Amino acid sequence: MFIHIRNLAFNYQGADEQTIKDFNLTIDQGEIISILGESGSGKSTILRLIAGLEMPTSGNIMVGDHCMCSNSTFTQPEKRGVGMVFQDYALFPHMTVEENIKFGLQKWSRKEKKQRVLEVLELVNLQDYRKRYPFELSGGQQQRVALARALAPKPKLLLFDEPFSNLDADLQIRIREELRRILKSTGVTSIFVTHDQDDSQALADRIVVLRSGEIADLGTPNEIFGTDCSFSERLAVKPRVLSRV
Amino acid sequence: MKWYRSLKTTMNGWTILSILIVSFVILPNLSILVQFFSEPNENWLHIREYMLQSYIQNTLILIVFVGFFTLMIGTSLAWIISAYDFPMRKFFQWGLILPLAIPPYIGAYTYHGILNYTGTIQTTLRNQFDVTVNQDYFNIMNMPGAIFIFTLFLFPYVFTITKAYLARQSTGLIENARILGSSSWRIYFQVVLPISRAAIVAGVSLVILEVLNDYGVVKYYGIQTFTTAIFQTWFGMGDLQSAVKLSGTLMIIVVGLLILERVMRGRKRFSFTTTKVKLLQPVQLKGRQKWLAFSYCMFIFLIAFIIPIIQLLQWAFYTYEQFFATEFLGLIINSVSVAFIASTIIVVMAIIISNFARLNRGMLAKTFPKVTIIGYSIPGAVIAVGVVTLFTSVDRQLFGFYEWLGLEPTLIMSTSIFMLVFAYVIRYLAVAYNSIESGFDRIGTNFTEASRMLGMSVTKSFFKVDMKLIRGAIFGGFILAFIDIMKELPLTLILRPFNFDTLATKAFQYASDEMIHQAAIPSIFIVVVSGIAIYVFHHVLEKE
Ligand SMILES: Nc1ncnc2c1ncn2[C@@H]1O[C@H](COP(=O)(O)OP(=O)(O)OP(=O)(O)O)[C@@H](O)[C@H]1O
Ligand SMILES: [Mg+2]
């Protein structure tokens, strides 16, 4: 097992209820996990906890052999070797595409940096856009730059928060396929969060269904969206889950 | 174990520096509060018995009337300019902020100079028309005169805040009222005033705080208020202890006012820094109405800006030769260098605290911003008293250390320019803080988090990302603090080292010594620099 999350619990300050309750998950190296749930179910919160942007009230997170978080230790996000693609991409507006990608490579030599930038740009098919500023790119291009930027430092784990929510439906389907190809070709372990079950189904090896901060279900897309009607009914992630069956 | 984990993760440079800065801000105020409760001396008993009532009375009369008049002028101008189109409206939008460039004390002696027996008006009447007027009608050096001066040069606080609010928040309501056919007056009294209550209260509070802070106007016009009383007991009678007690009383009044403000404006918060606004669609005025609106704005603009400026220029013209000597250069260097040093420190501190507050949760992150900005509510003379008492006691503690260094065991800290800068920082930290905080609000925390996910620490993220994105806000905060410090009078008068003069202190001193022509050049310098800053703010930073 590559990633181990045990008994994770968390609540935001001032919230009455626990936002995340007893979350457990293990992930294999190279696996693509999708966290699926309604708005407000705590998906982003889980990612932020794994990233180190929030500190859990209890529980452990292990990535590889390293303990990222326990009752006595807490590794800062910049030291975790975890990458993240934000919902609005958060590309630095004052830097070009190339500078954005180089940003995570501060410890690399100049030559390596250059090499790596070309590599990842090729991966996302944006070789000709090196010198552009983010505002000069379309939504889909921005998204790919965000992916390239997150991939560049070779993170052990890559997190995506609603990666497709700013794209139109057409683009969403194309990018989805492409994303799976890229992730599989680099072999990076990844977790992505979505409220759209088509996304989950198309991209993930396994799906975690989250409801009110708790795991409601866990399994391969087939297990979760299989033909078993009653199962889906019980699940009722979204009305669409039902209408599909 | 968990508290240890929390402590270890939050205790970084930003936290420690923030704690230090906030302690710096609190200490002088605490120092006053502690000594406020010390055993009273005879002088204090005398002051309390015979004088205190008139100080309170005068102060109250000033703030009530100035508050009322600035409210009427500020909101009516804001309403006319937001809702109607008439000649020169675009210009008035920022032109009517310009009176803020004239500090009230400069306005005070300028108007006295215009109106007194040897002034322009009376001389012209006598020489050209052979008319000699009753001096009582032209005497401005009294309570109504002070109210007039404060109103004229402080109403822009109410004007700008209300205008921004009307444009941003109330479009729907006002347009509805228009469609329903309400007359302008009814809309003004029944819609505009009630809905912009929070903004008006915020603006009037700023005005009142400025009035409480003032020393120049009331001293020049001979009105006894808390500030003049603090000066008098301290320097006239050499009684610092009673000065502390007066300061404590004034602080209590300020705190009372702040609580009142909270209650009155409800839950909405306002900072003085302006943000982008969507403007209410102005209605084109016609005929007589058009010229009425124009005349009203023009009249205020003339008496609150143009007339005093022309008068100052005229005086400057008489004296510029003797002034462009070394003395003037020295004053500029003094003013600019202390303002520059203090504003730089202020901006650095404001950045540290606001960055700490936005990236952390918990008690400290919530309370620090509030503590940081208290200095702005506290009158300069009170801060001066607090800083002096603090520094003298630090000096006393350090006597042994000075001796050990082989220095004379005297008051070193409390007579240095360091003390003045320290006091500026406390008083004007809020100005830069508000600007920088709103800059941070605009960019949110996403970029910082993205940067951290790419392996940069909080500090590196700040320098490589955040700072670049809020450059405008940082620069704006610096300019605002710089201008305020350059104009500052009461703090500087009290805390400046021996023989150290700024443009403001020298101008005021000349005016007090009836050398009003000599006061003109340093005054103009202050006004021009502030005016440019206002212009830059309105035209450059607004568009960012
Ligand atoms: N900063 C915060 N402070 C307090 N409560 C928060 C904060 N952020 C989120 N919450 C609350 O925590 C719960 C989970 O939020 P979270 O953002 O993880 O949901 P989500 O599943 O990502 O939803 P969405 O699909 O809308 O993004 C919600 O009830 C939300 O109101
Ligand atoms: Mg979310």
C-alpha cells in the first residue's frame, strides 16, 4: 500500500458538526482514485487535509514510508511532495506558462529545469505556448498548464479539485480521456474530486463515495455503478445516478 | 501531544513577529491605562474640579456640530454626484476629495489670514470701497469658526465613503424609488440616508476621530479641548501625571465612541480604502436644476480648496526668496525622511500581520487585526503621552546597562528620533494595514496555497507570489501613511527631538507667531504633495 489514511477527522472552526468523520483509505501506487459526493459533503476538505493545507483533529496520513501527519507530527504542505491542481487552476498571473511550470523546480539545475518544462509541455501538448501569460490562454489550455505545473516536480501524489468544473461539456469529455492517458503514462498516484459521476466513471480506478464527511461507498466504477438497481437507489449520490440505470 | 504539534506548526517567523508588533502597539496604551489609576496629585484634583467640565463640553460641542455638518454636506454631495449628471460632475468626483489635502490647522490660519483686519477681504473693502466692517462679523477665531474649518476640510471622509457605498450597494433600491416616481428630496431623506447609514456612520466616525486628534486648529483659535489641555498640563505645568490622566479620560471617550459606532452601523464593516464600484446610472439634469447642482458643488470646492490655495500662493509669493534658503531644504529633508522611514516600517509591519492573519486560524489571527488598527482611533497627543511614559520607564530600566556601556546614565531612548518614529508607526499602522488587507482579500489564499503545493515555504511564497500580486495595495498603503505622517502635527510637536522641525511643525509655529506669510511655503508643499497623492490614488490605483 502506498498511501494510508487512518481515522482522519476534522472540523472547521465554528462548525458544529464534524466536517470529516473517521475517514479511512488506502491507495496503491499508480492508482487513480475519485472522490465523488454532493456539494458540501467534504470532498475539498479531504484533499486539503491530504495536502497539508488543513490540520486534522485526529488521524494519520502516510505517503510511502513517510508519516505526513499524526497526533505528534505535522509536515508542512511544501515538504510533502504532493502536487495539486486547483479548481480555478491558480496559475500565477504575473508569470508566463514556462515560469509557472519552473516555479516548482527551484532545486533543479537550470538545464534540468529547461528539459523538464519541455517534457511536461509536450505531455499536455502545449509546446508552442511557453511564452504566453495565463490570461492569454483558453480555459482548457489553462487547465493543461495547471496539470503540467503540478506534474513537473514529479510529485508522489497528485490531487485534483473539480478539475473539469470550469470547462464546457465537450471539452470536459475530451480532456477527461487525455487526463487518464497522461496520468497512466506518468504512473503518478492521483486523487481527484468531483460531483459528476461520469467523470468518476471515466477516469478512476476506484471511487470513494462521500456523504456528509463519511465514506458511503468504495469500489471500482463497475461495483459502484453496476447494473444492480437497488444498490444505486440506496446510493443516490445524485438524481442522475438513478436516471442512468 | 496535539497542542505541541499545533504550537510547533504555528510558531514560525510570521507568528513571532506578529506577536512582537502587536505588543509594541499595545504597550503605550497599556502604559496610560496603568498610570490612569495611579494616586492623583493636587493639580489633577484642581483640573478635575474646575476645568474638566469645560474640556468635555467644548469637545462635545465640536464633535456634535462638525459631525452634523460633515454629514449633511458629505452625504448630499455624494447623493447629487452619484444620482445626477451635470456640468463638471466627473471632475467633482475626485475634486471634492481634494480638501483632504489641506490639513485643518493650515486651513485654520489661512482663513484667519483671509478674514482678519489686515487680511485680503477687509483691506480690499477699506481701500477700494472705504468700508470698515464690524470686526465681530469677521472674527473666525472662536467655536463656530473652528466648526466651520473642521467641516470644510473633513467632509470628504463622509463624501467618499458614502459615494462608494451608494454606487456599489444601493443601485437597485434607488432605481426602484425612481421608477415609483419619488421626488429627489424624498429619495434622499427616505431611501439614501437610511440605507447608507453604515457608510455614513463610518465616515462621520473618521471625522470625529480627526477632530479629537486635532491640536492645531483649537490651539490657534484658542479653544480649550482635551488635546490643548494635555499640552498645557504637560508643557505649561510640567505635570506629566495629570497629562496621563487627561489622556486616559480622552481614551475612554474614544472607546465609548467606537462602541457607539459599532452599535449604530450594525454588522457591516467599512474600510476607508476604496474598491472598484459599479456606478449608479446618473440622471441628466436640465435647466435651473443643472446649474443649481453645479453651483453647490462648485461653491464647496471653492471655499474648501481653491480659495485657501490661492491665498497660500499669494503669501508664498511674498516670501519665496527668503525661503528657498537652506532652512526650507532642511525641513523637507526632515519631513520626508521621517515619513519615509516610518511608512516603510509601517508597511513591513502591516504586511507581516495581515499575512499572518489571513493564513492562520484561531484566536491570535482573529484579534491581531483589530488590535493593529486601534492606534488610528487614539488621538496623537494621547499616543505621545503613552510613548513617552513607556520610553522613560524603559530608559530607567536601562540605566544600569548604559553605565555598563560606559555611557552617561540619562534618558537616551526617550529623547531620540526613534521615539517619534515609533509613535508614528503606532498611530498610522492602520492606514497601511487597511490598504494591504484589502489587497490580500482581493487575491485570496489560492495563489499562496498553489505556491506551497509547489514546494515554496510561506515566506518564499510571499516574496515570489503574494507580494507581486498586491504591489498596488502595498504602494497605496505606503503613500497613505506617508502623507498622513507628513501632515501630522500633535505627535510631532510633542515628541520631536530638540531643534528638529518638520514642514508641519514649522508652518504651525510661524502661523502661531503671526508670521503667516512664512507659514505659506511649507504649507503649500504639504498640500501639493497630498493633492498629488489623492490624484494618483483616484486615477491610477482605482483602475487596478
Ligand atoms: N473555511 C471554512 N470554514 C468553515 N466551514 C467550511 C469552510 N470550508 C468549507 N466548510 C464547510 O465544510 C463542509 C465541507 O466543505 P467542502 O468544501 O469540503 O465541500 P465540497 O464537498 O468540496 O463541496 P463543493 O462540491 O461545493 O466544492 C461544508 O459544509 C462547508 O460549509
Ligand atoms: Mg469543493
